[in-house]
Amino acid sequence: MKSYPQNYIDGRWVDSRGGRRHSVVNPATEGQASEVVLGTAADVDLAVEAARRAFETFSQTTRQERAALIEKVMEAYKARIPDIAEAIATEMGCPISTASTAQAGSGLGHLGQALAALSQFEFSEKIGDNTVVREPIGVVALITPWNWPMNQIVAKVGPCLAAGCTMILKPSEEAPSSAAIFAEVMEAAGVPAGVFNLVQGDGAEVGTALARHPGIDMISFTGSTRAGIMVAKNAADTVKRVSQELGGKSPNIILEGTPLDVALPGGVGGVLLNSGQSCVAPTRMLVHRSQHDEAAEKVGEMFAAKPVGDPLSEGPHIGPVVNKAQYEKIQGLIQKGIDEGATLVTGGLGRPEGLDKGYYVRPTVFADVTPDMTIAQEEIFGPVLVIMPYEDEADAVRIANDTPYGLGAYIAGDPGKASRLVGKLRAGAVFVNSGGLAFDMPFGGYKQSGNGREFGKFGIEEFLEVKAVIGQYQPVEA
């Protein structure tokens, strides 16, 4: 069992001021995976003081100095990828094969893209005789989730460093060890004291303290829509910027007549990856009514064939979901789908055969799902796919947009036909015959999927203020 009993504040590992020990459960064994100390509002105060002091100098560094620092972070990060992957597999159940590549690898991808974006970023712009200057916003609180720990941490930290901001990271208490290892990476890279601070904790105390703190200039939050609403309310009294990436219920439109053997595997893989615990997973498959039954049969076979097993074993299987609460939520929604009349194609309630402990969910497919059903509206966050029939393109768009969310949308089929739909879909990202994210493209949502954008130059923009300089001015190199 790994133990991380301290926070990282002002360039030092320090004891919490009144924190309490927290055991993290291994979702595969239901035993103890690791232990951290959940911090307090007093720890937040200490971190804010450090970050504010550091901002005075770090905000004045040059582009070249910050680029050199990011390069050092990248080198230190590479050396810790095996440790980061093991922590992710142990604490949130992602199989080690995926944890070593997609999970841990995403952090390196974001650092590389932040470096590339920084080299091209325009920090000043002439408009007539005047100048617009973009400056670091200040001290930023980064609140991140458990499902893609390094992706969400480094998607914020990389651009934050590039912008010249200082920061306080509060990772999810469900998967905190990889964040502690990342703090060790920042220490090894020689990040100046106070620029990066880590305060472990839960949302109720540390998250609330960060959102309310008058010494914090911005909150960058990734998590559930429910939690995001609370963060925004807590931040309102201090009028700080709040950037949010929240829940999703992404549609995957299979265009009429598209060969299913070509169209289905990408969507199926996107749902099963990470045991369905991805906010942008294409969990609603929309198929023309003439192909609905065939699609249900083929997708059911794919889900039924997907192995489920130990996340510390190499292989193409999926692991458990993160904890008991999430497991029980998924079970309840599967039961809801059955009760509301959807056709259960494969999977269903309980653990997969041969597994008598751990929070493993049977890969599950429902067909004949209608937009009014609970499983068509609520984010399940598990290996559960719903298949919905549509009549024509207009009907497909209507169903696709008929949720409170708007993070991602997918279209499979003829690119020319797909282009007609792109502008009609209310989503922050539309994937046409593609399932992967691009680190240089903006990531964020419409509607209750959030506001603001992350990744690359768009992530840097989030952490900047815009200043108008009227009159004669010679910009200083950022």
C-alpha cells in the first residue's frame, strides 16, 4: 500500500493543518489501495499565500523561460510513467495496458502541445495605434476528476505554466496517488517554489475553500455537472472566473446506409474504453430504423465478447468501475432501463461471470431506447450503451440534441452527408469517422457540459486576462 501523508506547498512537502487520513479502495479487490491525508481550509490558505508570492515573479518570466521549464517537466514526467500508470490501475481500475498508454501518455501529450502552442502564441496584438496585451490571470485552482487523472491534471497544468500563472491542484480523493507522483515530477523538474502546489482533499472542504477564497483568481474545474454548479455558486461572491468541463451524453449518429461493420467498432470501442468512465464517450448510438435490429445484434455480440478482468494484468480487457457508489448507481440505471421497457440485448445486472468481488460491471447494451427513457438522458458512466432508432436526418439531429448535455457528438458515414449535420449538433466537439481527441483542438462543451475550452492554445487563452493599452506602447516579450 502506498501512502502520501503530506501536501506539496511552496516547494516543500508539508503536513496538513488538521487533515484526516483517507483510505482509497482498490476497486478490483475491495481492499485498501493507498492512503492520503485530506486537507483543510487552513492548508488552502497556506497554498494560496505561496502561490500569490510566486506569481509576482513567475508572471514576469519570458516565453523562453517558461518553455524551458515545461521541457524539464516533460523529462521528469517520462521517468515516472510506469509509477503513474500503476497508481491509476490500482486506484480507479483502468487496465495497466491502457493506463500506461492512453492514461499516462495523455499527460505527456498535453505537455508537448502546451510547449508547441506557447512557441506560437501571440501575447500582444496591435489594433490601430493601440495594443491589446494578454497577461496571466493570477492564481488558479485546478480541481480534477478521477476518471482520467493525468489527462485532466496536465491539460490544465501545461497551459497554466505556459500562460505564466501559479496554481493549486486539488485532485479527486478517489484517485489521488497519481497527482502526488505528479507533484514529485514538478519538484524533480525544479519548478519554482509556489508555482505549483498540491492540496489533497474532498470537494466539501478543500474544493469549497478553493472556490470561495478571495486570493484565488480563477477556478478550472472538471467533474460532474452537479459538482460544477456548486463550484460556480461558491465562486460567485468573489467574482472569479470559472471554467468548467462537465458531464456528457454524447450521441453517435450512424448515417443511413453506412456499412455497419465499418461504422460500429469505433463507437463500441469509445464506450468500452476505460469501462465507460469517459465524459465524451459515445454512449447513445443513433441508427436508422431500417438498420436498428442488425446494429443491435452486432453491437451485442461485440459487448458480449469483451473480456473483463484484473486491471493489473496486461491485455485488451476492461477493468472495474471506480468504487461501490458508482457500481450501485450503474446497477440502478440498468434496472431502470429494464423497468422502462428498453430491450436488454446483452449484459444486465450483477458482476460478469467468474467474478465474485470487485466493482465489475457486465458490458451492457440496450436497444429500442426512446428519448424519454432515463438511460437516454442520464450519464451512466459505465460500460453501458443505448441504441436508439431514428427516422431521417432531421429526427437524428433532434434526438442527438435532446439532452441537457453538449460535450461531444459523433457521426459515422459519408463525410459529405455528415457535413450537413455538423452545424446542427449542439456539442463542443464533433467527431466525423474518428474517435480520438486531438491535443491541439479545443475541448469543452455546450449547455450543461460546461463552458470554456482546454487543450493547446485554447487552454492557454483560458488562463489569460485581456488588457487594452491605449496610446504609445512597446510590448515587452512575454
